[in-house]
Amino acid sequence: MSDCIFCKIINKELPADIIYEDDCMVVFKDIQPKAPVHVLVVPKKHIVSLAKLNSADQDVIAQMMMNLSAIAEKVGLSDGFRTIINTGKGGGQEVDHLHVHLIGGRPLPGF
């Protein structure tokens, strides 16, 4: 998608502090962190949101989820972390490209 900021980061058209990349995802530091460690886990395939997943996305999502613990360890979150997926405008999603917020580095308030 040509106007998607995350697609531009994935295609190296915009800079980002990338900390991990493989064939299906890229992980980079959030530019407006809400915790000492705040990274975004983004599929390379443009998927609008969690609500728009279909069976063709199954392998990508599984690989992302299965790698979250290793990514957390890589960024120093060996004591625990929080994952957040905002879905749709009402759910706080600001970029229309599915992404997982991986945060930690201090005690996080409960919900």
C-alpha cells in the first residue's frame, strides 16, 4: 500500500530503528514510546487490522506470535512484557496496518 507508513518502513523508504527482521515481519522502536521498551512488531504483508484477518494470513500471524518471546528477550524484557493490538479507530488503532505493541521495562499498570 503506497501511503502506509509501515509499508514505507518495511520497504526502507522511511527510516526506523529496526531491531529485528525476517521474511514475514519487521520489528522497530516506537517513535512515541509508552514505556522504557516499546517496539512494534509489524507483518511485512499489508494487513489492515486484526479484524481483517483471513485464512491466508494464518502463517504470518502464527510466526509473529511465536517469535514474541524471543523478540522480548532480545530487547531486554526477560522479566515480562505486555502485548497490545489496537484494532480499528474505536480500539485506538492509528495506523491501518496490523501491528503488535511489545512493551515493558518497568512495572505496568493493570487494566
